[in-house]
Amino acid sequence: MRSLVVLAGQIIDDEACRIWLEAADEIICADGGARHVRRIGLKPDLLIGDMDSIDQQDLNWIQDEDIPIIRHAVRKNETDAELAFIETIRHQSDQADDENEIIVLGALGTRADHVLATQLLAASLAKPNRLFLLTDGVTLIWTLVGGQTLALNPSETDRAWAVSVSAISDTIEGLTYQGLAYPLKDAVLSRGTSLGVSNQLAAGVRQATIRLRKGTALVVMTPADG
């Protein structure tokens, strides 16, 4: 199942996000994320959050469209992103052979505290059959857990992309790259090392893969020119 969670952070490329939204099995907006879906011209299946950042016009639109709302108190222990993730996972199958993907739009932006918390939260909830992708429509951040192989297919092949891997667990093991300029094979990385930062696709390569045997990591692909 492919679920879309839309947060209130930054979205740079509406058309890229439209493609993900149109291909989703389910769209869940967290509070102010509703403005992105409304601007792009689609409708969510659910709005969740404390409603402290949603514009009144967007809330009126949600209500006029009879979209279900799960409202939480402003004083709470979870961010709206966490509430949306938990609700999304509740809707997905937990069978080991079922592949689930959670794409999080509006996951980046100027609120560094929320950006970091959302990345760590996604990493903590990722499983071999549950992949997270966090994006603003340009920069892509995937969770990668032991047993997974991630394929990188840049849509703009004429653009230079920086690819970085950072350990979230204490260590990650069996890290192997194919198609990247600086290769690794069965490498062990400790959390806090910068060894995996700022790689790139090898010359002439259109697809690269990153494989992990054990642990949890975040993989970032972002334009090298900033």
C-alpha cells in the first residue's frame, strides 16, 4: 500500500508532488498540510492534528468536502506528523510479505526541530516491509533498514545529485553501493561518522542501488548544486 502523508512544511515542486499524490492509495493531511493538497487540486482522505496551523479557508474547504477530521488537543505529547504516521500505519497491512510505502510531503523546511524529529520518527517506525520517503518535491530522504535494497533513479539525469547515507542505529552493517562513484562493499558505519556523506552517481550510470544487511539508516539524495 502506498500512503501519502502531507505535512505543513516546505514543498518546492508541486508537479512532482502531484505525481505522488495521484498514485497514492490514501492521502492523510496533518493540520496545515491541507493547504498543499488544496493548492495542487486534489482531496485528502483524512485530516488529522490539533488544527493550530491550518488556515481557516483550508479548514472550511475540508469541511465543505465532507473529509473526515480527527481533531487532537493542542497540548499533547505528539507532533501532528507523529499522529499522522500512527494513523497511516494503522490503515496498512502488517503482513510480512506486504510492501508498504509512506511518502511524506512537506517534510522539510525552516523548522529544523520538526524536520529532525520527523526524520528520526520515520527511521524508528521503518521496517523491512515499510519504507518511508520524506521530500519537498526535490530533495529525497529514504529510510533504509537491514534486509532492504534501495534503487536510486534520478528523474533529472542531466543534473548532479549528491547521495549520502547516515547511520541512525548505533552501527549499520553490510552497507553496499552499486553505481555510485565512491563504492562500498559490506561496510560497517557507526552513528556520527561522515564516511557516507556526499557521494554521487558514477559517470554514465542512470540507476544506483544501496543495500543494507543490518541496522537503520537514512539515505539522502539532493541536488549537488544546492
